[in-house]
Amino acid sequence: RMQSLRALALLVLVSGVTGQLAEAGGHFRYATMYWAKTSDPLHNTVEITVESAWRRSYSATYFTEAFENGGTVLKINGKDSPVVMFGDGKSQFLDEVKVVAFSEEEDWVLGNQTFTHTYATPNNRGDPWMVSFKGCCRVAGIVNNPDDGMTDMGDPSWNMTTKIDLLEATQSLRIVSLPVVHWDAMSAELQSFELLPSGFPHGTRLKWRQ
């Protein structure tokens, strides 16, 4: 009987934590992931960086909010705790996310964590190593992929991937947000402006249509 009571108490505790996470809503906003081979010539070692943004007001067990910019380290959890899976059977949670920026007014915090990982071979038997960053849940209202892992709360899970083949490349491109460009709504329909996106020749002109 005592074991049954302990099992029931544990079930109630787990259910309470899960309910707390669900009721609080999602806290993931967006992320980008990039990698580079280290200078070690004898091993297939890479550094994988996950730069991620989260809802700052989110509050749940093991989640520490950032109140100061710089030097603050977060341990991120969630309904499905965010995890980086390296593709070779190994994985690691986001437990040392260094805060680089935040906004109390707009309710977000941005941080990054770099993982150092060594593969046994440069690729996976001729195919790239598939690295994934996944978890749950996104901030409610951000539903740009509604068919992927929707929950009852409308907070979908996410699954970002990148490929690593050290026989083909020594680093990946780093994806960052494009700048915000403003112009008069009454101006010409077709506008053009000059950007310097990564991977494009200098002075590449991108056209933006209203």
C-alpha cells in the first residue's frame, strides 16, 4: 500500500509539473544553428552553436529568468526539454545558455550555447551527420508550421536540422535575421535596396515587393 501511495504521489507531482508547463504557454521564439570544425587535425571535432530566443516572462521549474545583460546563464527546459541530437546517438540539453540580449518590454531573451562534439568518422558512412535541435513548445501565436507537432494549446514543437560532412566542408553558413527596412506605403510598388547577405557577392541588390 505504501508503494502504491508513493507511486500515486509521484504521478501527481509529474502531472503537476507538466500542467504548469502547459498552462504557462510555450516559451520558444526562434533559433539558428551553425557549426565549424576545430583546428584539431587528428580528430573529427566540431563546435555547434545554437543561438535561441525565448519568452523572458516564462516561469517553470529549472528555468531561470535573465535580469542582467551579459554573463547570465540559463538552463532551458520545457514540456519537451530542448535538446541537441548530434546524429550519432549522443545528445545534450541546453543547460548553459549565455544571455547576449534581452527586452523586458518586448518579453524576449536571446542567448547562445556552443557544443563541442567529436565524431568517430568525418561523415556517416558516406552520408552527412544529421544534427537536430528540437523541443516544445513555441510561444502561443507563433504558428508558422502548424502541421508539425501541434498541441492542444496550439503551441507546436520544433525540429531544426543541419548536416555535417567534414569531407565536404569545414563550416556552415550562419543564418541571421535580415534588417528591417521601412518606406512610405504610398511610394512605388516595387522597391529595391542594397544588402550584403552572407554567401552573395559584394553589393548584391535584393528586390522587395510590397
